[in-house]
Amino acid sequence: MNFANTALMAALAATTLSVPALAQGGEFQLPEQCTSSTGMGNMDRSSMGHGSMHGNQDGGMGSAMMGMMGMDMNLEAMPEHVQENMAKMMITMPAMHEGMMNQDADVAFACGMIAHHQGAIDMAQVLLDHGDDPQMRALAEEIIDAQVAEIEQMTNWLIENAN
């Protein structure tokens, strides 16, 4: 993988990964308030190919998205932490997009950010599962704590304010 692809992947992962702690098991669902006004309903991300990130180079959203980004690569050859981050991204990116499609700007912000924050939580958890550096591990734990609290705040706001 060349430097440009590595930098692009890192930037994409850092800026677009997120959704409530429910995504840890791959079953993340945006709050009901995020899907009721989008016209898209509650999307089933299982059909979007995020589960096919591990070596499926012949289809699915994962390989299609990587192809669009100029990253024609064999994901199976990547380190386990890269595979895990990419698989989680295939869950949180569609959720973030879905959340941002809401007709109400405030609701769209909260919904998109819930998904975005989950991505940060997912990345931090991957680091805790695979990383060794004490400073990075401490930062990952801080990120998880902060993002979980902010997701809770936005979810509560949605419950109280979204139609």
C-alpha cells in the first residue's frame, strides 16, 4: 500500500467512524428519531456488504467503497486491526449518512454525530484490543468515555425534542 492510500485510509477512518455502543456487536441501529423522517426507514446494513470486508473482493459495499477510493487491495493481507477498523467503518458510515439525511437540521446533526461518535468508539476499542503504547491506550479509554457520554446526551435530546 502506498503512502497516499495509507494516509487516505487513516484520514477516512479518523473522520468518519462512529455509532452508539450497540455497533460493537455489529448490530447498531440509529435511534428511531433518526430514521422516521428520512424517507429511508430503518436501513438494514447487513445487505450493504459491511460484513463482507474480510476478503470479499468481488462485491459488497466494502470492496466497492475501497475501489471508489482507489484502494484496490486484498484486505485479508492487512493486519487484523486494519480489517477490524474497516469492517466497523462499513457499519458506521452508512448509519452516519442515514442520520444526516433527516429533514430537520438539529436532528440530522445529532443522528449523524451519534454514528460518527460510535466510529470513534469502535476505533478506540480496536486500539485497546491490539495496541501496546500506554499513552495511546489511555487516550483510547478517554475517547470511549467522552464519546459514550456525548452519544447519551444526543440520544436523550432526540427523545425529548425530535418529532
